[in-house]
Amino acid sequence: MTEITEIGTERLILKSISPALIHELYATQTKQEIIGFFGFDDKGYEHFKKMHEQGMETFRFSMLFFLLIDKENNIPVGECGFHTWNTSHHRAELFYSLRNEADKCKGLMTEALKEVLHFGFHNMNLHRIEALVADWNIPSVKLLLRYGFTKEGTRREDYIVDGNYENSDCYSLLQWEWKNRRED
């Protein structure tokens, strides 16, 4: 099987997911095995199946993210990682999500993001990490600011939600900024 990187934190196991791994799983595993691996429902299965069939990479863009697994019960609780990874220019867009409301406001994403940012700058050789967030998403904005991201501006009518165009604020963190603020 394609190599999987695992990173442990106090409460989580971060398991790397790459396009190669997704392709391998869909080529060799049953639907139930794939659902069990990712811990998602039929909708999630279909989403990743579409990515598998229609492609996740180009000659210059890729993705890599981590499945966040609760150490206590071995159940996936969310994802955190990079899409729109431009390997030529050493930049990527950060994304993160927790699947259940009950897991929010517990510091899980704060715990995971520290390791994901380190992995991006150290292992993926990223120079720039950016994140796009709605201005009303205060917990997400606070998370980015906690790790030293700088707001660069607003991308007007950048994405569609329920048929309506909405703005997203762009935040970025550069490798040298990350190194200068590291506590360890």
C-alpha cells in the first residue's frame, strides 16, 4: 500500500492521505472497506470516488491532507491539510474541518494544525501557506491568527454557498514567519 505518514499528538493520530493512496484504495478495496478507512458516509464515499475518477492532480498541482483520528476510540473526527498545492512555486491552500459539532471548541484543530503546518513547511518544502475563510467564521479566524497568519485582503464573491456568491478573506503564513515564531 502507498506510504502513509502518521503523526501523533496528545489526543489525535494524523494519518496522511495523498492522491496515490486514494487511487489505490478505490482500485483495490470494497466500498465498505473504503468507508471504514475514512470513517465517512455514502456522500463522502461518492465525493472521493469522483475525485478518484476525475483526477486530483495536474502536472503542477496536487494535494495532501491528514485524516484526524481520535486516539481514544480510533474514529476519524475531521481533516486538515493542503489542496491547490503548487509544487513549482512551493505554496498551498490550507483547509480543515471537524465532522461533528460535539468535537468543536475542544482545541482539537489547534492541536492538529501545529503539526500540519510543521509538516507543510518542513516535509513539503512549502514557502507560503494560505487560507481562505469567511469573515463571519470567527473561530477559524482566531485559529489562523494564533499561528501567525496575516490577513492580506478579501476575495470578492469568491465561492458559492446555496447558489449565492460569498466573499472570502485571504490569510497567509510564510515559511520564515513560521520559523521566527516557533516555540520549540
